[in-house]
Amino acid sequence: MNINKDQRKSTPKKIWYKGISLTSLGWQLALPIVGGAFLGFQLDKSGSNQYTYTLMFSVFGIIIGYYNIYKIIELEWLRANAAKRQVQPEDKI
């Protein structure tokens, strides 16, 4: 199992990058929900509605948050598949 110097040097960077992208999943979900609720609350406060915009923008924020999570997981899945395709056994005869 020979690993060249380039692969050894890039491995910690790749692990660190994956860790950062996966730890941000909570923020990717929470910020659209909180932002939507806050925007809806401000619109309801300025208008005559009691909670219509708050509910509408909260649901919209939930949809956007879960879409963000889906796209990040899909990207990580594609990266993992691409990495598996790049690793080929030596001398396969």
C-alpha cells in the first residue's frame, strides 16, 4: 500500500474540509427557519395580520433549510463516489 507524498499531505486538509462542511449542517437548517420566522414576525407587526406571515415564512424557511441539507448530503455522497472511482487496485490483471 504505497501512498505518495501528495496524498499524505492532502489527507488532513480533506478531512478538515469535510468536518467543517458537515458541522455546518445545523446552521444550514436553523438560519433559514429563524430568518423566515423573524421576517414574518416583522411583516405581521407592521401590518394588520396576527401571525399569517410568520407561519408562511417559517414553513418556507423549513423547506429551504431541508433543501440545503439535502444538497450538502448529496454533494458529499457524490464526492465519496468520485473518490472511490479514483482509487483503483494496482496490477489488476
